[in-house]
Amino acid sequence: MRPFLFLSARPEVEAVGPEYESVRRAMGVDAGRLEHVRLDIDPLGDVRLDSFAGIVVGGSPYNVTTPEDGKHPVQRRVESDLARLAEQALEADHPVLFTCYGIGVLTRVLGGTVGTLHGEDAAAVEVTLTDEGSADPLVGALSERFDALVGHKEATERLPGDAVLLAFSAGCPVQIYRVGRNVYATQFHPEVSAQDFVARAHVYRHHGYFPASELREVSERLAAASVTEPQRLLHRFVQLADHR
């Protein structure tokens, strides 16, 4: 069977390995089947999409809404690489799942609007499927309502015209969407357990996702959250990609 590819875009080395392990565990594949490219270090280069059963794009503290002259050169390269990947995936309708930071890149490629109106602090929030989400072969495997872990400063404000809205939350109107049959994007983090997210909160306590002085309280709230459904999304992504 073909391998999967995980693309990470986190410059914080202490968060990279745990993110990869969270994704791999949720997908239900071993390390030999999940290749990893750190875009903060290595340019993506030419990717033969058909070499991979599917591709997962991870999160990042980068924000696409940062003014271009305020972006680090590495961020500009990462966004260029991911935009090129998005264009190729859309043209081929190849299985790619963009998460968190990735949804912003995809939304812009598609001509939608990304802004800061619907940011969500690090927390567990209730996500609700739309009718289209319930009928979707990937997202429909989840419960109609479920808790997911979020932490983002920007979000999709205007859904791209070609996108189908699959899920939303009270604070963020676009939590999941699909383009074509096989390209998906989630605003929440589908890979993490509550404990994973507590560890990530410690890494990013000074990045503005919550007041750093409230790390203990935030960690306790996250640790108490019951979050299991989102990880099923990645497992289902593997199943569908393998039988495509």
C-alpha cells in the first residue's frame, strides 16, 4: 500500500515530534507508512501526489492574515509551498486534509476570506455537523455533535464558492469544509487528545492563545475535556484514501 505524507509547519522543535505522533496515532498507521516533511526546514519541492495515498497538513503558529511584510521569509516559503500543493490537489482531486493553519492557506487559494473575527482560545468546543456533513463519506462517520480542541487567532470568514460547509461551532462558522470529493479542511485539531493539547499549551503559552498567567487553569480545563470523535476523522481519512 502507498504511504501517507504528513507536512508540519511548526518552528518549535518541542512541538514537532508530538504533533507527528498525534497524527500517526489518530490515523492508525505505523511510522513506516507515514512520511514526514518539516516545511519550516525543508522546501516541499515537487510532490508526485499519486505516490501517496493521502496527505495531512498540520497546524502552525503562523497566521496567513499577518501582513506580508511582517512574515518571516520561512513563513512566506511555507505558504507558497502549501498553496502550490493545494492547487495540485484541487486539480487532481487527491485526498488531502488541511488542518488549522492549513485551512487558511486553502481558503485563500480558493478565493475565500480569512480574518480574525472568529478566533477561538485554546479550549474544547462543541462542533455541529451540517446536513451535508452528516451525508459526507468522511465527516459523516462522526457524531452529529461532538467536542473538538481549538486554538486559533484567525478563521474562514467567507466560505469559498466551490466549498461545501460540513461543520461549524458557536464561535466559528466554518469548522470543516470539502472541495471536490477528496480535499478537506478543518479549523479544529483532529489529531490531539486532551493530554496532547495540554502539552502543546505549555509550548505555546506565550503565543497569545490564552493569557500565559492562566496556563494552570487552561491546562486543567483541557485535561478534563472528553475529546475522542475528531481523531476518528483521521482514521476514516486513511480508510477512504486506501480504497479510493
